[in-house]
Amino acid sequence: MVEDQNFLRMDLDLKHLKKINSSWLKHFLYASYFNFLALLIFITGVIHSIFPWIFVFTPYKLAKKIVDGTEKQFGSDTKKRD
């Protein structure tokens, strides 16, 4: 089985803020918010894996909130940025 090891590359873009037309503070606030949601996805996902009747769709809804929020804020052309 061949695995894609592209994710191991260093993800560095010194012009990232300029490309997405964002200030440092705005980027920090959005990134912090989305990272907090990711933490909630992890917590509710672990709880759901142990007790399947709790948080049935919560991790999915939170992940969708991250995707929808980033697409709204920074555009939906994610293939261009890969």
C-alpha cells in the first residue's frame, strides 16, 4: 500500500496573511476560534465513541462549522492552496 507522505512536508508560507488578505490579529482570532472548535470535536468525539447515544451528530456539526467558516472567510478554493 502506497501512502501519500505529502503531509510530512514543511508547511511554511511567509506571505500567507497577504495571500488571504488578513491582518495578524484577525488571523489569530479566527485560528484560535477554529482550534477551540477542533478541541470540542475531539472531546465530544471521544465521549461519543464511549457512549454512542451522547453527542450523536455534534462532532460532525462542529467540523462542518469549521469548514463553512473558513470557506466563508477565506474562500472555497482550497485546491489552489494545497
